[in-house]
Amino acid sequence: MARLSKLEKVKDIDYNKVIVINRLLSDDANILNKELKRLSTVYGDSIRSGLMNNAQIQKMAQNNLFSQTISKAIADSLRNNFTIHFDQGELDEVKKHLLETHGNELDEEKASNLSKFIIYDNLLWDFFQKEWNVSITDEEVDNILQDHYKNTNLSIREYKNDPEKFERMKNSLIYQKTINYAAHKFTVKLEKILTEKKD
């Protein structure tokens, strides 16, 4: 879906800002179970055939939620640095998709608020990709897919043979790369993890 909403920077970003995370998304059993269920659906055939096990799915879920925790913390801390000009058509489309896929968990108001955050989050990471010249080559994607195959024995043919799926994978990897870059650009403190390690 094309980005019709616009993000405008209205205040310089302080890269010395300390972003404190005291709660991981994976600490919420409900969120963790939803991610485990989602991954189990995506990789169902691989689990049933023995190519993947529950421990691998658990690790993947933890990694995904860790990235989402950092992404949300940075996005929340920078809200005052940007003005968002929402396109109503884009908002309606995202909200419709949310209600179709999560209608039993979201009411109209929650779906509207989540739609705004999703659009803001996408625009923010698009902004940082351009700001920091974050990119990934097709060769890098191929190497990551090959590593994935070696580690999981899962087929990567669908990504190699389908340009649309390959592009989606590439966009996902650029997003992850940008979050990783941001985690080093800002000072991100995981206070809860540090506290737990001391006990």
C-alpha cells in the first residue's frame, strides 16, 4: 500500500536522548501467545514435518517482540519531533484491515488509534531509512535466505522465485536493519533486564 499520509519533522532529534525500556512486549503473556500462534500458523507445515520445533518458534517470537519493543519505545519518544498529516483513505484502509483480522479484540476506537500508530510507525522508519541511507542489496537478502535455509532447513524457493515475496522480505529486512541502527544511534536502556540480571 502506498504511503499517502505524510510525516513532517518539526523539531531536531536529540540523539543523546536516553530511551528507557522497563517492560518488554514478551513479558505480556497474551501478546507472546498471539505471536506464538501467528508464527505457528505461518510455519505450520514446517512444524508438522519436523523441520522446525517449538523451541525455534519460541526464540523467533522472543526476537520479534524484542525488536517491536525497541521500535515502539523509539517511536513513542519522538512523537513531539514530528507532525503527521493523515490521509483519511489510508486510515480507513488500515482500520478496515485491522477490524477484519482482529475484530474480536478491537473496537472501533481502538482500531482507529492503532491505525494512526501503524501509519506513524511506518512513516517514521521510512524517514530514518532515508535520513541514515539504510539499504540492503539483493545479494545481502540472498545471503540471509541461504543462512536461514542452513539453520532451519526450510525451503526458500518461494522467495527466490516470487519477485513480490522477495521484495516483501527485502523491505522487512531493511526495517529490521533500521531498528538495529536506531538502537545504536540512541541510548537505549533496558532497565528491567538489567535489574533481573542483578537478582
